[in-house]
Amino acid sequence: MAVLSFLTCIALFASFRASHVAASRQLKSANGYYFVDPLIGTRNGGHVFAGATLPFGMAKAVADATSDNQGGYASNGSPVSGFSHMHDSGTGGASSLGNFPLFVYPGCNNDDINGCIFPKTERFVQVVEGSVSARPGYFSIGLQNGVKAEITTSNHTALYKFTFFGNATGNATVDGSLSPLIIVDLTDLPDTRSNGTASVDPDSGRMTGTGTFQPSFGIGTYTLHFCADVQGTGPIRDTGVFINNRGGSEPKNITVQQDNNSPPVPAGTYAWFDQVESGSEVMARVGLSFISSEKACQNGEAEIPNFSFEDTLVTAEEAWKNKLEVISIDATISNDTAGAINDATTMNDLQTIFWSGVYRAMISPQDYTGENPLWESDEPYYDSYYCIWDSFRSIHPFITLVDPYSQTLMIRSLIDIYRHEGWLPDCRMSLCKGFTQGGSNADVVLVDAYLKNITQDVDWVTGYEALIKDAEVEPQVWDLEGRGGLYSWKTLGYIPADDFDPYGNGVMTRSISRTVEYAYNDFCIAEMAEALGKQDDYEKYVERSGNWLNLYEEGQASDINGTDTGFTGFAQPKYLNGTFGLQDPIFCSPLLNFDSCYLNTNGHETYEGSSWLYTFFAPHDMAALITTLGGPDTFVSRLDYLHESGLLYIGDEQAFLTVYQYHYAGRPAKSAERIHSYIPSQFNTTTAGIPGNDDSGAMGSFVALSMLGIFPNPGQDVYFITPPFFRSVSLTNGMTGKMATIRSVGFDAAYTNIYIQSAKLNGEVYTKNYLTHSFFLEGGTLELVLGPVESSWGTRGEDVPPSVSMR
Ligand SMILES: *[C@@H]1O[C@H](CO)[C@@H](O)[C@H](O)[C@H]1NC(C)=O
Ligand SMILES: *[C@@H]1O[C@H](CO)[C@@H](O)[C@H](O)[C@H]1NC(C)=O
Ligand SMILES: *[C@@H]1O[C@H](CO)[C@@H](O)[C@H](O)[C@H]1NC(C)=O
Ligand SMILES: *[C@@H]1O[C@H](CO)[C@@H](O)[C@H](O)[C@H]1NC(C)=O
Ligand SMILES: *[C@@H]1O[C@H](CO)[C@@H](O)[C@H](O)[C@H]1NC(C)=O
Ligand SMILES: *[C@@H]1O[C@H](CO)[C@@H](O)[C@H](O)[C@H]1NC(C)=O
Ligand SMILES: *[C@@H]1O[C@H](CO)[C@@H](O)[C@H](O)[C@H]1NC(C)=O
Ligand SMILES: *[C@@H]1O[C@H](CO)[C@@H](O)[C@H](O)[C@H]1NC(C)=O
Ligand SMILES: *[C@@H]1O[C@H](CO)[C@@H](O)[C@H](O)[C@H]1NC(C)=O
Ligand SMILES: *[C@@H]1O[C@H](CO)[C@@H](O)[C@H](O)[C@H]1NC(C)=O
Ligand SMILES: *[C@@H]1O[C@H](CO)[C@@H](O)[C@H](O)[C@H]1NC(C)=O
């Protein structure tokens, strides 16, 4: 992407005279948008959705690649089999959504409808190298059959502009002209359709239909509807339906029910255009709805009344610019601009990494308000909480910071899901319940928001009720919601590896990771109980929050291939009878059986990580953890070992907090060093530039918060201070309108000066190594003086963030 060089050297933080404010705001809003590269993370399993969407929009349209296509398009050279209108972003497991893809032919062989290929498995076309371009709200791609697609969206409608070039050949009656065919296929990316129906209007070419599909990481089915209107420069020549590999102009509708075909039998409708010249456009507008195909048509008509690609795109661009402009950064390299070409290149890349991360954190959850067929409600409805196990750590805290209004709507929707489904979700997609991975981490999301003044119109009475239910009531099937093993949790204070649990059923693994997560969930509930003045609840849940320690086996050693790591004391499985079992502390780290701790029935006692990793998980009582592990020095060297030995994979979300846990040992300088070791080495501007799945923007929000220098301890009112990656960063709060600025004195773009020497908050000396959310609500300036060596700033006991046992 071309980046305008003047944008890199605008100093945005001088106090402008009134007449300059408008101009500066304009530059500022342009600033972030033009740095976003939606293609980052579209290769090597990043699974990022690279197509067109509005912030949190329901319509997410892109070309679908044939492999590694969880997010639709993948930058892996695989061909394209269609253009579909809804996706999830960054998810692992099966592909999501991708329903009702369009496919476009410039013409059919022998000018015969059956000269075009209908089945998805046969009709794919290679991508023209270098033809893909993406920016927020826009995606375009060239295919080797001479079809160029440009894509933009409104909230529930995808708009496609197809033009023909190069290899495009038709075989219409007039030589050299084309006869484009558009088909709509009743399928989805993971091939889960059970039944479907579609019809085409022979006069207008309007194609409408419905299909029933399965969610990609959950149970049940969902039904989605579409309404595709086509507009070409030529008149419609023919319409019809296809099934399997044959098409025909009668009948004008088709219904398919589940049969023994795998994948489900290809079926759908088509509209065939008379001659158009090469270079002509054919437009397709696809309205979507979970309510009905009539509603899908209404959505399309209301949102994109006249097929104007330009208007729709400008609206999408504006929506993104508005979201991004609450953040401004001063990416000036130095006040002596001589030389520094290499630094400038690096700084451009860093801005791309940053703004692309910000962008990816605002793709999901998806706003399906008004589109929820499951219950009647005036509350907002968001979907694709995919999954909260990933998103509680950085996505929701980030949205709270940059878009508290959207976060408020999400919290209300979570509480409304509780109201109607009986439980807060741990994972949810496509109107279905997804699978739980550890604790009931929506508890953390709710409490984090509550502590950060997400209160407007939120029914916190019901919200608190939902938290207590997670903590007290075991669901029959705790793979889908809530927590399993609650009887043991309450009586023994841990989840036994051989739990006797006649009160519900679920996959009986992950006893260690569930124990440490339940403890933290209970702590978050305690925080809210305290804020609500519920002293009994507070004491009860604080007590339970200490349960993480019950699985600490102090004699447990750890070696790597027979060489002692030198550290003892790890979280270990414990039986009902109180004796410890053994899971090698490095098991399920990248060094040993990394892939052995998933949600399968033999998934062992830690989830997607090792005991080494989960031993560090006591986010609310780091003081006790540090003491338990042998004091600050041992703790710091153990944390160093975790990061430097190959035991940690930064591409799994549990790793995030470990980057910053040095703060609790009074070593904020080490957290700063650590984050610079990961950015940009593991987070860069390439299409493979994120480690592992983005998980709905988890990696994106991790880089964004880290580069702002304010990574949160999610579920607590704590932001760890590290020097921002830019000279100065500012956030304007969406609730109060106040601006908070963090400015570094002695900033150097080579990042030699990453050590805070001293700090001033609104002019007053500030020694705490963390901030609270009031800084962002009330605005102000945190000035950091940086230097090349670790200092005593933020190192004293009273400077570190709170721990529950120190109260
Ligand atoms: C065009 O149609 C004619 C007759 O229908 C056929 O002979 C010829 O092979 C076709 N060409 C292409 C490129 O399909
Ligand atoms: C045209 O088609 C040929 C053969 O399929 C392919 O090698 C070439 O790359 C295509 N050219 C373009 C511009 O798509
Ligand atoms: C999309 O929906 C959001 C939430 O309802 C709304 O604020 C926004 O204006 C809509 N955008 C467009 C372009 O209609
Ligand atoms: C399609 O399947 C779903 C789920 O089994 C069912 O509810 C719906 O009635 C079916 N629709 C048709 C048209 O058969
Ligand atoms: C086509 O539509 C007509 C009228 O709505 C209906 O009676 C018929 O069953 C439909 N046929 C198929 C194959 O869906
Ligand atoms: C298309 O519709 C939009 C929204 O109603 C309107 O603002 C715009 O002026 C229209 N554009 C054209 C070219 O008619
Ligand atoms: C420019 O940088 C130097 C050295 O870092 C510093 O002493 C000086 O205050 C800076 N000047 C301005 C105007 O920021
Ligand atoms: C945040 O919420 C707290 C508690 O409700 C309240 O005391 C405080 O005034 C709020 N702050 C702002 C800036 O809204
Ligand atoms: C452990 O030893 C095995 C066999 O020699 C080797 O393949 C593996 O890479 C070693 N692992 C580590 C972490 O050193
Ligand atoms: C406790 O239970 C475990 C698992 O059943 C068993 O292996 C162990 O021997 C028991 N220990 C004692 C002291 O009974
Ligand atoms: C970019 O990031 C990826 C994913 O973390 C990593 O594998 C790769 O080595 C990085 N590339 C560069 C050039 O740093």
C-alpha cells in the first residue's frame, strides 16, 4: 500500500490555534486509515478476514480461496471459488459462514448455459498475481478468467462490481463481446448446508433464497436468507436454476433437502446477461438477513438504493475513519529530521502494524441487532463472540478504550443472551452456542466493563445475576456455557483430574487450566460484589479466588530433555483424594507435544499451553504468586526463562499477560524489553505477519495496546505502563470527550531509550508503574522521561499494581 510520506511527520500534539483545529483533525482522521493493511495475517493460519466490512458489521464480503479459507480469502496462491458475503475473522477450526457465494463467468463455452461449470469443487479460478488490493471497506481481486471484482459493504448488504478484462472471453452472437453469467450457490464455506431454497425472477433477475447451515465451532443450526439483485449494462438474456453440474431456464426456483451427498449437492440460481463490451460492469447487490428473504431484500434496498459503489465505499471509509480517529499518534522519528531513511521505513512499518491491529480489533463481534430470530427484544444483539476465552484478554478492554459506546452495546447484548438463553456465552457464532474452553470468562468481560464505567443503560442487576449463576450453578452440559465440576470447586477448592461430577457433563480434561481460570473468574465477581456493597459475596468469592494455589506442587521440578531448568514448583493435576498426579510441566509447550492439549477427550490437564504457562496465571494475586515462586528475583528469572527458552508461544492469548507480569516484581523495564522482543519480530507487515490465528482481533488488539504502552490486566482497573512505540499517543474518550496523552521525552525510534526514568501525570511526579481507567475518562497528560538503562522508576512495592492478598 502506498503511504503518503507527509503523514509520517505531522506533529499532532502541539496546541493548535482554533483556526488550525479543523485541518489538524482532518489529517488525524486520514492518518490511521491509510496505514491499515487488511491483508496482514492472511497467510500461515492467521485466518484474518481481509474483505470489506463496516466496523462490527454483519456483511463481510470477500473472495473465497479454496484453502486455509477460515476468513474467506487467503494470500496463499490458492484459487477462488466464489464471492461470499459473511465471514468470521481469525478463527481456528472449521471455516465459518461464506454462505450463498456468487460466481461470475464472462461467458459460457459454446454459448451454452452448460458450457459454464456450476459445482464449487470444479469452478475455481486462479488469482492474477499482484491483483489483490484491500483497505478498510474495500477489497478487489483479479481472476485469470478475466473477471475483476471490487467489493464494498453496508451493514447488512454486500456490493460487488465485476468488470471484465484480459482473458475474459464470451461466446455470444456478436464477435468479441461477452455474455456474463452470475450464479448464486446454496452453499457455505464448510459445506454444512442441510436444506435450502432459491428462486430467480425472470424479469428483474432478482435471486432470493434461504439455507440452513451449521456454526463452525458450536452446536445446532442457523438459517440465513439472501436477496441478490444484479444490474448489467446489457439486458437479462436468461434466468434459471442449477443442480449438481447442469443448469436450465425452467423452473425458476429450486429446493434441496438433506440427502446423502457429501458435500451437499450443488444447487442455486443464475442470471445470464446479453452482450456487454469488455470493460463493462456488472453489479451485484446482496442483502442479507437472519429473519427472512423479504427482510434481506429490504436491507439491500434501504442500504444501497441505487447500486452506487462510490457512495457505499465512501460511507464505509468514513465509518472506519471515525472509529480510528479517536486515536492519534505522533510518529515523528526525531526533531532532527536529517538522515534516518531506514528509521523512516521502519516507522512506516510500525504504523502499519499498529493501525492494522487497531482495525482488526473492530471487525467482530458483529452487530446483528434487528436480525435475531431467536427472541423478541429491544436490546442490541451482537454475535461472533468468537471466543471470549480469547477476547477477554485484550479485545474487549481495547474496545472499551476506543469505542465505549460499542462496548456498552456488546455488554447489553451479552446480558440479553443470558436473559434468553439462561447463561452468558463463552463462545458464540452464527446464532448458536459455541464451545467453552476454560472458565466462564464472560465474567471477566462484564466486570472489566463495569470497572471502566460502561454503565449507560446497562442492567447490571441482571448482569450480576448472570455472574453469580456462572459461579454457583452447574449447567447440564458445561461444554457450552458455565463451569463444570462446581461441586468439587466449592467443596475441595480445585477441579480434580479424576473428578466425580454427577451434576453435569462435559469434556473431562483441563483440570489445571480450568482451576486457575475459575479462581480468576471468582475474583472478578468479588470485585463487582465489593463495588455493589455485597460484603458476603465479596468475602466468599475472594476466598475462592485463592484456589489457584491448591494445584501448586512445590516439589515439582522441570527438565527439558534431561537438563534441569532449575525451577521447582508448578501447577499439577490433583486427584479427588488430594494427592498430586503428574503432567510434565513442559508438556503442551512448543518444546513437547505442543498440539496435545486441545478440546478433544484426551486433551490433558492444561488447555492450549503448558503447566509452565498456567503456573503464572494468578492475575489478581501476583504478589502471592511471586512469593510462592521464591521472591521477585526468582520470579523474574523464571519469567525470563519462559520467554527465552522456547517454552512460550506468543500466538496463544494466555501468553499476553506474561509479557507484562514483570511489573508486579517491580521491573517494568523488563516488560518494555520483552514487548520489543516480540514487536516487530512476531508481528510485522507481511501477509504472514501474525503468530497463529488472529482470533477475532486478539492479536490485533494485543499489538495495538502494547504499542500504545497501556496493556491492561483484563478484569481489573489496571493498565501497565510501558513506553509507547511512538513519540506520543493520544486517545479521545467516546463517553467524556476528554483526551488522554502519553508523551515521551527522549524518545528514539531505534528504541534504545525504552526505559522510563521518571514520569509526570498532569505535571505531578508519578511513580506508579500502572494507570487506571480514570486517566482515559478524565483526560490529561502522562509524560515519560526515557533513557537507555533501567532506572528505579516504578520499582518500589508501593509502585506496583494491586494484589488481592496485599489488601
Ligand atoms: C463458440 O461457439 C461456437 C459455436 O457455438 C463453438 O464452435 C466455439 O468453440 C465456441 N468458442 C468458445 C471459446 O467457446
Ligand atoms: C490468462 O490465462 C492464462 C492461461 O490460463 C494464464 O496463464 C494467464 O496468467 C492469464 N492472464 C491473466 C492476466 O489473467
Ligand atoms: C451501521 O449500523 C450502525 C449500528 O446500528 C450504525 O450506527 C451505522 O450508522 C450503520 N452504518 C451505516 C452506513 O448505515
Ligand atoms: C430446513 O432445516 C431446518 C433445520 O432442520 C428446518 O427447521 C427447516 O424447516 C427446514 N426448511 C425446509 C424448507 O425444509
Ligand atoms: C417453486 O415455486 C412455486 C410457487 O411458489 C412452488 O409451488 C414450487 O413448489 C416451487 N418449486 C420448487 C422446486 O421449489
Ligand atoms: C444513491 O443513494 C444515496 C443514498 O440514498 C444517495 O445519497 C446518493 O446521492 C445516490 N447516488 C446517486 C448517484 O444517485
Ligand atoms: C530535540 O531533541 C533534543 C535531543 O533529544 C532535545 O534536547 C530537545 O529538547 C528537542 N527539541 C524539541 C523542540 O523537541
Ligand atoms: C465512573 O463511574 C464511577 C462509578 O460509577 C463514578 O464515580 C465516576 O464519576 C465515573 N467517572 C466518569 C468520568 O464518568
Ligand atoms: C529433545 O531431544 C530430542 C531427541 O534428541 C530432539 O528431537 C528435540 O529437539 C529435543 N528437544 C529440545 C527442546 O531440546
Ligand atoms: C489417589 O488417587 C490416585 C488416582 O486414583 C491414585 O493413583 C493414588 O494412588 C491415590 N493416592 C492415595 C494416597 O490413595
Ligand atoms: C513476521 O511475523 C511472522 C509471524 O510471527 C514470523 O513468523 C516472521 O518471521 C516475521 N517476519 C519477519 C521478517 O520478521
